[in-house]
Amino acid sequence: MIQPARILVIQTAFIGDVILATALLEQLRVAFPEAGLDFLVRKGNEGLLANHPFLNEVLIWDKKGGKYRSLYRLLRKIRERRYDVVLNLQRFGATGILTALSEARVTGGFRKNPLARFFTYAVEHRLLPGIHEVDRNAELLRPLLGTQPERTRPRLYPSDADREAVVPYQQGPYVCLAPTSVWFTKQYPAEKWVELIQAMSPKFRIYLLGAPTDREACESIRLAAGQERVINLSGKLSLLASAALMEGAAMNYVNDSAPLHLCSAVNAPTTAIFCSTVPQFGFGPLADQSRTVTIAEPLDCQPCTLHGRKACPLGHYWCAYGIRTEQVVARIEGARD
């Protein structure tokens, strides 16, 4: 078995993908405790890895500000670092170029990458029931270790400052709602979130979480709910501060989206609502206290896609509207508070 001195992990997709990839960092640390670990992400996601105790360096690909110029600079930097191992979790050509031309001793990735034939080895990315995305990523370690490590949760490391930032919101029992998603068909409808809020026990304060771009949507939900205990924090907290707040919540209600994986990364109680997608794709919650909610009745049109759509192809969006509020709120009564 190779004993690498320096390893690079590449995941330049979205926030949720980066969070899930941190499970691989935990596994690499156990397997190669003396190796230096670096991580390559797209610009904007580097904040997730702040304070990470296992990382020496976070490399950043500026995909929007001169995509290929930035890619060329990254390739030069990667070659200068003289990595022993480069593991590419992405399945697209640009990162395949970085991997194939990295001059690392060992390169690994998924067979779906168009440059995979130039890697030292490539493995299948299997979308099968029971196989979580963290398991699929971990299969990249099998050729290095001779076996696949046990499933490990992703993990993020909020700083003391992140935790201090949310202390004012942690006076008494509370729940967090992350009501938005990049994809419309992954997003539980606004009026259903309002129904959920109105069905919750009055003992809980309710925080709405999201990015600055989600503030208007969250404010609309807050106003429609008509309750003073609902507080819109979207755009006010960093991702790691949001994770720290979620960690202390009695329950976190999330879509099949990045906040779900934030919960997994800090082992926060999770109720994950799946609309057009299904947990069997392998992106469900991993926290000790977690559950998934989907429409009770079978639908021929669900799932309609792996990643979500901008609109329901059939126009009814019943995979979301058909979920009953009592299905979602039921968990809160047994949650920690």
C-alpha cells in the first residue's frame, strides 16, 4: 500500500457536495495520519473548510472569473505541490484535466469522468438503493487501502466565533427551517412551510435560514405565518455559524439540499423533506437523530430527475403538495429541547 506524503481531494461542485466530501477527509486522516491533505473547491465554497484541522491548504478554482485561466494557474500550482495522490470526486472534463495532468504518483476518480482513462484507476459511481454518496466517494479509497473504509459522517468545524455568533439565538428551545433550494422541485412549497409553522408547539422559537438571496422568500414565509416567534436569519449567518445554530436545535426541517448536509456534518437532528427526488439516490440525512419525509402515496412520476428541475414537468407538483403537514411535524414532539 502506498504511503502518501501529500494528498489532494478535488470537489468543485455545489455546497452540499463539498460537505459530503468531508467524510473522505475523515477517512483519509485515519488511513494516512501523517499525510498532508489539501482540498480543491470552486470559489465561494472555501468558507466551509475554515478551521478544518486536517487541511493544510484549500485551493480555489474561480469558475466565473476567467474559468480556464484559473484552471491553468491551478494546474501549475498542483504540479508544484508534487502530490503523491490526487482523488477527483467530480465527473466532468475540466477537473479530469487537472487530475490527468497533475503529475501525481497515483490519480483516482470515477469512470464517468471523460478523462478517466488517463487516471491511474477509476471506479463506478453507483446510484443504487442503500448506497449513500459518502459510500460512493469512499470507494475511491478501495484501490489505495485494499478495502473500503466504514461509513463516516461528513464533518465541519465551526469556530468559537461561529458558536458565539449564535448564542443570542439559543435562549430557550428552538427549531430551524431551511425552506429554499436552488431547484424548484426540491423545494417544499412556501404555503406548506407556513402550515408547518402554524402546527408547531408554541414552546419553540422558529428560525428561518438561508443565503442572502433567500431572504425575500423567507420573509414572505415569516409574514404569512403571522407569528412573532418566527425570525428570519437568512443572509445573516455564515454557513458554519448556521451549522452551529442547527446543532443546538430541537429539530431542523430541510429540503433535499445543502442544509440537510450541514445537519449531517454537525450531527444535528434532521427532518428531511423529499419532493421530486427520493432518499434512495443516496443523499439522505446521516445524523443520529434523523428521518426523511416523502409523499405517502406512490407516484409514477417520482422521482422525475436526479438533481431537481426548475418546474414540475406535469404542472401539478403533487410530490410536494401531497405531503401532509402531520407527516412533517410529527417528529418535533419527540425531539430534544
